[in-house]
Amino acid sequence: MTSSIGRPFGTRRISSRLVAIVFAFAFAFLFAPAWANADAPRTVLVLNSYTPQYKWTDLLTQGIRRELQGVVPEERLLIEYMDARRMADDEVYFEQLFDLYVHKFGVLRPDVLLVADDSALTFALEHREALFPGVPIVFCGINSRTLDEVEAIPNSTGILEGLAVAENIELIRAIHPDTTRIVLLSDRTSLGAGMTRVARALIESEPRGGATIEIWDDYVFEDLVERVAVTPPGTVYLMLGIHQDVSGRYFAWADDTPTLTQRSNAPFYAMFGMVLGDGVVGGAMNDPLEHGSDAAALVRRILEGTPADAIAVTPSAEYRPRFDDAQLRRFAIDDSRLPPGSEIIGRKPSFYDQHRALVWSVLLVLASMGVAIVMLFRSTVRARRAEEVSRVSRTNLQVEVRERVHAEESMRFLAEAGRMMSESLDYPSTLASVAHLALGRFADCCIVYVLETDQAEMLIVEHVDPTKQQLLEQVAHDYCARWVSSAIGKEVTRSRTPHVTSDVTEADIRAFAPDDRHYALVRALGVRSAIALPLVARDSVIGFLGLLSTMPARRYGPDDTVLAQELARRAALSIDNARLYHKSLDSIRARDDFLMAASHELRTPLTPLLLQIEAFQRLLSARGFAELADRLNVSLRQLRRLSNLIEDVLVMSEIQAGRLTLDRVRVSLLDVARAAVAQSADQLELAGCSVSVSGDGALVGRWDKARLVAATRAILSNAAKFGAGAPIEVAVEATEEGARLTVRDHGIGIAPADRPRLFGRLVRIAPITHYGGLGLGLFIAREIVQAHGGQLCTEDAAGGGARVVMALPLDETSSTPHIDAPTAGVTTS
């Protein structure tokens, strides 16, 4: 457990120190012992900040000794204790300690210096050149310096102890969810100031709400004891570094911690494992023994030849949840509230833990006796069972064969049902498929009754006997609606389960028939068994499926019901899909009609508005109002952009509705390119892109100029968007099959994986937050080019960027290589 030291260890009297340093090094050079050579045993100096009576330091030193045993001879392992906790901020003491170490280690020069805790590291760094020049430093127990600060120390490595304040606060909140106040105990020594600083930074970063966090560091120990004795409910204490109170009284953890915890009616937590057993409940704690061992392992690596700077600094010691069983019981804390993997000290072992070998021996004996009994019993009944098994196996085999055949037939039937019902999305076809499937498989009559949303009905009836088809249709048309409102129909609708009548009797027919005529018709059909099933789709009953058997040998049972339910489920899904398909087509048509109408309506007032603003801008410029003209130009740009967006939506709607028309006239492809550049001038200027247009002006074809200008403008917009600040080249050239217009930019380019979807509708290959756009431009451009019988594609561009190529035939009869067929629904004039 460590804290920071707030300032250097006092002002040095340079003149007196210089003499001592020179004398020490001269003495070391002239009278160095014989073992000071490359092959001599290595010496390690452990510089502890505190005393061996301090439990943290004692356990840390034990870990160091354990790790270096057999590596460094005992007489070469030098251990010093600075006693910085009791002598905190005593400049005279540290000056005298420096004089002592100058004299002592001028002769006993270590090969590696291991400093434990912040005081020792600060002292070693302040006097490194005077005491330990060129000696690699391994540090541990450091929590007042950041990782960046210690990594900047040359010729050093080590382990940051860290300060698990946040982890312990989170643990306290989890164990004590009703806590209203968490008090952090520290002091105002320079050693405790580091912990207090870290804790205050944590409090400032904490979100508002929940338990409040306080820091107590201004107290006399006796007053603190009285203060914790009257702690209000809902308070939990977390001990940081306590070294002295404001009166200078030394805080002895082993003696003073029990005094605080015993007087307090609130739980105490800490992050140092050494205080477990002194009344502290526990916390996310480190282990000084392991910490010292890990630091000594780094010393070993340096002694084996690894440079200290080549060993990465460990950013934090390991903190594990550890608790005292006596305090858990004192504050009624159940184990279920502890973090997984928690270690609990002081808990008496259970009977099983104390007598594990005996318990397992008894269980083994009992298990052996049980096995013997079971084997004896099995031997006595084996012969009797053999006869029974022989008799039953034949029966079971026959039943299994029948069930397997039935299951295979059912699977084939359902597979065929799924195939037939998926072949068409037309209502009559789907319903007829359901009726045909049921006939012959397990029904002689089938009735499919579908309720439409507007309360109309759709009815399909099929009879295996054509002579009784008309009779079945008469029964279904006259009485199906009545059956739905009957008691049986309402129960099937409510429960969503089938109604099965395995054996239809005269009484059943009489109870079912609403009148004598219906009774006579049903009786004439000769129904012997019946199943009525609801057609359920999306938790709504959309109709009913009726299966009737007229054969005396066919009686519907559980297996038939299960198969019929599966058929009804698939039929309902197929009918619902067909219904949704037609509704979606209607919705798409309505949407496309609305978009076209809205685009036309928006474009009608926008066009004269653009013309008026352009005229007004020219008038302002002509009369010398340049500033107003420039401001008006900003609005004009946005109106043009809005006009282009409306035009894109209109064209996309025409494409989706199959109404894209072409007004073909003889036009120069170079004129098309120049017109597109002129219409894109605003966007190109904002993007900082210069445009060069080259090509043969005599290259003429029969095209729709306005459509091709819009397609080229979309390509230029894409180039300006992804190649801002770079030039764009537009080239027009003739090919063997027709003409080609190429737009080359120097932007971010197009990844090969994005090319297959580049021209898709509403597709963006870059985040919208960076580049914006609706994802329509290249889609519309491709559709327009394909409508001309051409092709739009991308090619690799040397040096980066992208090249988009528009290949066009010169007229309707010519073609370009690998050109897709014109888009369906496009007309030309």
C-alpha cells in the first residue's frame, strides 16, 4: 500500500554533498573488492519505503526473497527500510538518509535497484546520478504516477500498484445497493495526497445521482473514532492511505484499524489485503506477497541479460475480491451479493471439506452395494424379460414400420403441399391447390372458406365424386356462413384449435343442421367423419378448412388431426402471403403514383421560381449590387439542388413504374458532356474540382439529350463528392460499336468489393455522415444508359481515383459489347 510524495526530499547543500560523493566514488574505485568483476555474483538492493513492522512491507519483502532465492546469494540481497511513513515530509531526515546512502552504497554498488512504493522511487530518481548511476531500476507498489510517467524513466521497468478506488466503489454499490453515502478515509500527508488526488478525480468523473462520495482527511484520530461511532445508517467507509492525522500521530494499521471498525456500526472496506482480519469486511484487494514476487521476477530477467527498457511496464497489480467471513456475518451480507470468484478468509470448513475422504469412501461403498443389488435383480428378471421382449418386439416392429411409412407419406404429402401452394400467389389458384391436396389423401370432401377483410367471402369446394360435387357446393354456399356463427364455429375461432368428430351419427347431423333441408343435404352426402380447422395467420383467423370422410373405414384420429393442422397452417400461410403480395403491389403502385404526382407538382412552381431568381440575380449584378447578387446566388444554388433532387425522384418513380420515356434526337455527345458540366458548376465549384472536357464534337447519335445530361450530371456529382479538391477529366471518344463518355476523378476510388452494388438503388458505399446523398444518382444514370441500349460501368484508374464509363450505341439498331437489354417499360420516340 503506497501513496505519493508531494515534493522532493528537501533542499540540498550542494557543497557538502559534493565532497561526500567524490570521496565515495574515489574510495570505491581505489579499494573495490576482488569480487567486483564481470563474473562475480550479482548484487540486488531492495529499497523499501517503509519498515518491516509495517505488514505491507513485510509481505512484499517476503515475496521478493521467495522469488530471488537461489538466484541472488543471501549476502548479496541488500534490504533497506526508509521508514517514510513515520517520517513523512521530514526534510532533515531524508537529507541525513541521503548522506548515509552516499557513504554506504559508494562501496556496495548494486547491479539492480528494486524500489518498493512511491517514496523509495521518488528518492531514487532524485538522487540517481549521485547514488546509483547507470543502475537499472525495477519499481513496484507505485500508485502516484501514471503509466506514461513511469515509462518515460530511462533504464527502468516495473509494476504499477494502481489504485482500485473505482473498483471498490462499484463493489460497495453492488453489495450495499441501499447505500446513500460512501466515505473515503485518507490523510493530509504528502504520502496520502496522491491517493486523495486520484479519489477526487474519480468523484468528479462520477455521474450525478446515487450514493454521495465524501473524502475525510482533516481529523485527529480520537475524533475520528468518535465520529465513526455515530455513523448514520446508509454509510460505508473505504480506507485509502492513512499515515498520520493532522496532529502528527502515526497511524498503525494493525492497532488502529480494529479500533475504528469495532467502534463503527457501518462496514469498512479497503483495497489492501493485509488488513483482512482487522475488522474490515473486504474489498477488491491486492496481495503484497504476489506483488513483491512479480517485481522480483523482473529483476531476474534483468540479471539474465534483458535490458530494463526492453521489459514492458505492468500497468496495474491484480486486485481480487476478498472478504472476512466474520464481518460478512456481522453485517448480514449473503454470499450471493459477492462477486464471482470471491475469496473468503476465516470461514470454517464444512463437514464435507473436513471429511472429504471419508464421505467419498462411504459413497463408494454404498455405490458398490447398489451396483451389486442391481446386478442381482437384473439376473433374476432377465430370463422373464427375454420372453416378454421377444413377444413385444414383433408387435413393436410392426407398429414402427406402420408409423414410419405413415410419417414418410405425411412428409411427402406436406412437401408436395408446400410446393403446390408456393407455385402461385393468385387467390383462386392457392385455394384450389389446398382443396386438391386434401382429396384422396385423407378426405373425400374439402371445403376452404376464406374471410376477406371487407367481410366478403371466398369459397372453394371439392368432392372426390363428381356426381356429388354440385350437392357439396349447394351445402357449402348455403350454410358455411351459418356454421361460422354457430357454437362450434365460434369455439374453433376462439380456441384456434380443430374440432374433430371421429364418428358422425344421425344425432350429430340433426344437432348440426339448422333446418330439415340442410339435414337432408348433409345426410345425402354420407358424411361419416369430419374435421373443422381454423386458418390462422398472424394470430388472426382468416378462414376455415373443412375435411369430410364418406368412407366407413376412415375415421379421423389424432394422427390425421396433426397432419390436417400442419396442412391448415401451411394453407393459411400461403393464403396470407398471396393476400400480402397483392396488397404490397397496390401499395407500391400507389406510392409510385404519388411520387410522380408530387414531383410534377413540386417541379411546376420551382421552374419559374428558378428563372425569376436567375433574372433577379443578373439584374442586381448589372446594377452594381454585387454583394446582394452573391447572397442571392447561395439561394439559387440550393434551389437548383432541390430541383435536381425532385428530378431524380421523378425519374426514379418513372423507372419503378415502367414509364421512363426517351425523346430521341440527333445530338452531339460532346454537347451532352458540356451541358452536364455547366449544370454541375455550382457543386463542382463548392467541391473545388476543376473539370476538363475533351473529345470530338462531331460524334453524333440519336439520343435523349436531357436524359443523358441528367445521367452525366449524376456521375459528375459522384466524382465531385468523393474527389473533392482534385481535378476531373471528361472525355468523349468514338468506338467500333458507338460512342463512349468517360468521367475520371482522383478521389478515394471504388473498392473491388463495392463495384457489384455500386449502381444499385439507394446504395451508398461510404458513410452518409461524411458524404451524404440519397443513393439514387448512379442508379438513375445506369437505368437511363441501359434504356438507350448502352452500358454503364467502372474501370480501374491508374494512380487512384475512379473511372466511370458510359458506352452508347449511335442509334436504336446498333449495340455496344456486353450491353444489357433495355430496361422493361421504357418507350422511345
